Amino acid sequence: MQRIALIFIKRLAPSWVKPALSRSLAITIGVNGFAAHAAEPAWAVPRGNAERGTLQMAQYGCTACHTIPGVRNAIGNVGPPLARIGDRTYIAGMLRNTPANLVRWIREPQAVIPGNAMPNMGVSEVDARDIAAYLYTLR
């Protein structure tokens, strides 16, 4: 693993990185492994089911306000289109895009940003996790 990491770092490291630093990084990566393989992605929603999420969005009426790729009849034009929401840094322009924050936003948007256009729809915790899991597939 260290040899692979060293080759990887030599190819990608800027020219100003000293060889000793490259070796240190390679050893660190070799000992700890690549983080991407060791943990779930940052956008993974615990106990969320993306397949159920598409059904929940139709049930709660998300499709009336949002255009949502992959969801039937989701051609709303009131709220923002949700294409690539998984890549966005912020939710509603103010809330850091993390699984916990997205679930909270889906459940109670008025508590997060009072007076915004998105109404509280009575989404349960389980359904919000499923909806968030699907939304994170939109990358």
C-alpha cells in the first residue's frame, strides 16, 4: 500500500513538495489506508432508502414545487430544481449540506429558516431520511 501511495503522491503532488514530505504522506496513507475506502461517503444517510425516497417525494407533494430528476411528474417551478443537490455546499443558501441538516430541512424548513417559501409538510423522520438518501444520488 505504501508503494502505491508513494507513486500516487509523486504523480499528483505539486513540484514544490519535498521528497521527504511525499514519503511521509505515503507512509501515513499506507498505514491508515485510503479514507474513501474506509468510511461511507459523507453524504450517506444512515438508514435512508433512496428507492423509497422517490415515492415519498410524490406522496408529500414535493413534485408540485420542485423539478426532481428521476421522479415522475416532478416539474414544479416554485422551489429550486433539485438536480445535483448532492453536490451543493448549502441547502436553501444558508444551511451546510450534510445528511443531518438535509433531513432536518425536509422535516421542518420553517424551524430552520422562518418565513421561507417551503412549508412544513409533516414529513416523518424515516421518510425524510429516505427522501434525503434519494436527493444525495443526484450528483
